[in-house]
Amino acid sequence: MRAHRISKLTAALMFFAALALAAPALAARQTTTSKTAAKPSSPKKVSTKARSVKRRKPRQKAQTAPTPARISEIQSALATQGTYKGQPNGKWDNATVQAMKDYQSAHGLTATGKLDALTLQKLGLGSEIAGRAAPLPTPQTQGASASTQQQTP
């Protein structure tokens, strides 16, 4: 009886070993048959409208050149200060660059001959707050606003 059990056990082991060796081939076979077999497919949403994509305008990477009218305005301001000789023509030429350098060096600015915010401000053509950061709240101002807010019902 013992020999009979061993042969059944041996047969079972051999069956499972063969099955283990054949498993990858069976899995590959099932994959190919499942692809070709007709499956009931779930309904998919099909978009009939094309998606509208909002595109941003590209930002200007560099500072734009001043218009001829703005250059004439700058030349007039330099002429008023006595550094530009001649009539304003709206062209950023060598005479304008030299006049700008002379004006910048006379007013304690870096003499580059190029337009910048501080030069325009000194000429009276720029912003009053050019080159300055936003004001920081002082401790007195913060305390006053906090006490005002507490008193308001």
C-alpha cells in the first residue's frame, strides 16, 4: 500500500511540476485569446466638442525701445538741463547718448548713456517712486491701526 501511495504522490508532484512549467505559456495563450475574443465593452464617453485651450500671450522678455515722441521728450529735457545741443529729432543717436552720459555724471548717477528709472526721475520724466520698494509699516502705525480696529464696534 505504501508503494501505491508513493506512485500517486509522485504522479501528483509531476503533474504540478508540469503545470508550473506550462503556466507562463498558458498565461500568454489566455492573453492572446482574450484579446481576440469579443468582450462586452462598457460605453465610453466620446467628446464631440473639441477642448478649448486658452493660450497665454508670450510676455515681452526685454524692455522695448522708446518711441520717437518719447525720445524727443527726453532730448528736450536734456536740452533744458544744458547737456543736449541741437533740436530734438526723436532719434537715439550719439549726441543723445553723450548728452545722457553728461547729465548722469553731473547728477551723481552711473554714466551709462542708457535710459533708466532714476535718470528719468531726475529729468522729471519718470515716476516719483521709481527704484523704491513699497513702504514698510512702522511699529507705531501697526499699533495705531490695531487699537483703532479694537475700538470700532
